[in-house]
Amino acid sequence: MIGSIPTAVWVSKSIFGIDIREYGSGNAGATNTFRVLGTTWGSFVMFVDVLKGVIATSLYIFIPFYLTDELARTNFMIILGMTAVLGHIFPIWANFRGGKGVATLLGMAMAIQPAVALICLVVFIITLLSTRFVSLSSMLAGVAFMVLILFIFKEKETTYRLFAIVVAFMVIVTHQKNITRLFKGTENKVPMFKNKHKKK
């Protein structure tokens, strides 16, 4: 239910009088919000979508058992987080048409391992500022997450290692159309520090 909060849809409808899913790539996520509504609202949507992941993944604190068992807690947090990501991709509040889940994945990572999430965020921001491609920024951040977990931090927990691989795979798979447009040179760059769509 937390993951299903359709931030981009609610913002686009209430502030701009449009449905974000009818513009740009047709996705209800931060990437398309950046592209259609500009940096300000794209950043807002991203922040809220990240927050959804953080909150959902942190719900373990209400179950005492997970406060003392680190292994069980990590596994449970992964389950909670992935449920939120699925909710974001298939939101029950928006006819199951959502975004790609990257921002919510970042929030999930922040709740589980803040240091790794922070590095991935830096990778995202640097790529975005230098290329203005949100899709490329998201994919590189997803791959960076896997590399950090497997080879830099060398996590020993098997479930977490598998999760890192799944994250990288899922980010790449959900951006197949973007990858095609990047190779063709037709991928749209996001407007930086301005809004594109005016309220009707």
C-alpha cells in the first residue's frame, strides 16, 4: 500500500491538470516526471518515491523478533522493500500503471545499508548532471549497487548478494526501451533547473 502511492500521478493531476502517464514515456515515475514536468517536480517525486522505500523497508521495527536477529531482519527488510517496489510498479491506487521502481529501490537500499545507497545516489547525480539522461543515471546506479555489494563491501549474506544481482538485472530489463533510444540517439534529456509543462 505504501509503495502504491502514485506520487507522479497525483502531482501531475493536482498541480498541472494532466495525467503524467499520457506524456513522455508513459510511466508514472520520477524519470518521466523529470522529462515532462521539469527538475523541481521531478526531484519532489523522486524524494517521495525514495521515502516510500525507506518507510516500507523499515516497518520491521514494529515486530520485536526482527530487532534482535540480524539475519532474519535483513531478509525481512528485503521482502518488505521488494513488496513496496512491486507496489510502485503496479500501484493499486492508480490502476496498476506505475513507474519502474528505481527510486523506491534506492529508498529500500538506504534503509538496509545507507553507505551503499549514498554511493549509488552520488553515481546517479553525477551521471544526471553530466548527461541529463535519467534512464542512464538509474541504470548505472543499479549496476553500481551490485558491484558495491558483491565486490567492494563483499557482503557475505547470500540473500543480500542475490538481491543485489536482481536489482541490477531488473533495472536493466525495465529500461530496455531507453537503452534502444540511447543507442539510436533519440533518448530525451531532462530539462535542468526549470519546469517544462505549465499548469492548464
